[in-house]
Amino acid sequence: MILMRVLKKNLRGDEGEITLLPESLDDLWHLKHLIERGNLVFALTHRKVASIADKARPEKMEKRPVRLGISVEDVEFHMYSNWLRLHGVIKSGIDIGSYHTLNIEVGTDLSIIKRWRPDQLQRIDEAVAESMRPRVVLALIEEGEATLGVLRQFGVQRVFELRAGSSKGSGEDTRGRFLKEFAEEISRTAGADAQIIVAGPGFVKEDLKKVIDSDYPDLAKRVTMDDASSIGMSGFQEVLRRGAVGRVLEDSRVAQETKLIDDLFREIATDGKAAYGLKEVRSAIDYGAVEHLMVLDELARRREMDPLMRDVSNARGKVVVFSSEFEPGDRLRSLGGVAALLRFKVTSSPP
């Protein structure tokens, strides 16, 4: 089982050091939302230093592994390169005061020293819990075209595409080869434990299921069938919206976000216990009325959001940072990127 590992936790109150070992692409995504501007981060990296064997020629430099601590100024997450880039000023180690970039990959342990919000500590626990759940592979197919994706905690990562004309081999049974090749790729991507959702328009998905039943009987036991009007990213979003993933992984992050956003829109439609937009949400927080605060990940990193999230946590509310890659995140963005489900209805601003 591949999961985020907490190697060390040394906190006094909400301040201190946590050492983490990311072991998946999802873990790197979580780190993107845990590390903020001004945080002190230590990790093993490579930096040019003078060659010990040639001290008479200081211009001769070589890269060596060193452990540096930097004050972070920029955080970049690169999904398809499988690394997280942290850029900032060196505060501990060699060349203090110079700029350096830490490239954090899967298997690179790092220590983060900061003042932690309750929702960030909760995110670490959720990252460990999420990584223990089975993977989900989404296989979308229509006549002559297919797309394969892996459900990540930040969205769907497209990993394979196939058109009937690009199938291997030659002969008349182009459609048969197309189905067999896609079934083979599904099996390879799913491995021994992933759950598979097969969806698409028309009846071709049923023919694909027959091939899987025949050629991969063990895989067939893990297949859930669903409908989708299209393939590609729009098809992935439709499958997520229809709830098949939630049925496979009832307590997953995407299922939680989907339920919360559905509850929110239901309350809004009935003029019930909901608030959205920064002004309304701030007023509800001042009343102590917020039970669930929902913040889009694009906004969560802004300084003005920090006190809101801390105030909700201190009042025993729950903060949920929504992924902008999922359809629930798109719906939250349409409300300004911040909203709340309330304990009681708020009708006016507090005195």
C-alpha cells in the first residue's frame, strides 16, 4: 500500500515542524496546499560547491547533495512531471541569503516549519486515509474512440487515448482489435486492485464489457457500468457528477465534495441555512453560524482567507478546500469560490 508517511511531528500548540514523505502524485498535490509563502522547508537538494580536490581553482564547481532550509516564496505543482517545485531564499545551510529551488519528488522527505491551521493538519490525516482506499480507473468509450483516466485526489489524470484507426495489427476486424486493445490497456492500468468504471454513449461500452468478461475475468469483478454522453474530460466530469465514483468510494474526497456542494445548492434554492460570497460568509462566521466552510483551492492560499479558515476551525466548524479540477469545484467557483453551510440561518449582519 502506497501512502503519505508522517515521519515526525513536533508541535507546540499550532506551531512547529512536521516531516513528511510523499509516496504518490496525490501526496505532492496535498503538499502544494500545505506549503505557503513564508514557510520554512528543509529538504535534500543539489547545489554547486567548490571542488574539494581543486581548492586552488575556486571557479571549478560541482553539484553535491546538501540539505537546505528555504523560506518559500513560490510553490509550483507539475502534474505530468511528477514533482513539486519550491522556490525561495536559503535560511539554513550553505549560501545563506541566496535563492534556491527545491524539487520535491515522490520519495523525497521534507520538513515544514510553520504555524499550522487545523484544516491543514486535517488534510495530512485525510491524505493518509485517502491513499489507503483503492484506486479508481475511468474508462470512457464510444464508437471508434476511447479515453482512459485515473482518478486522483485533485481531479482526473488522462493516461491513455485510442482511436480505432490507430489500433495495432491489420485486417478487417478493426472494431474487435480496438476493443481488445482498450481492454488490455484497462487491465494494465488497473493492476490487481483498482476499481474500474466503464461508461460512454450507446452500446459499445457493453461490447467492451463482454471482452473484459472473456479475456480478463478477474478484472471484470471490479467493473462498474455507467452512462456518459461523451468521452474525454467532459465525459470524466459527467461520470463524477453522476455519482458512480461516490458509490464505489463512499467516503472519498470527491464524494464528500459532491455531497457538500449538493447540500449547499439545495439550501440556497430554499433560502435556507447557507451563505456564499466573501461578505455573507464573513458575517456568518462572526455569528458563529458556520458548520462547513467551503473554499476553492485557488483562493485558499490567499492571505485574507487564512483568518476566515482559522475562525471557523476555532468555532468547531469544518473547513473543506475544494479541488478546482472537480465539477463541485466549478460549482463553488460560480458562487465566488467561498461558501458555507450554516448551523442556523443568518438574516442580517452582526452588530
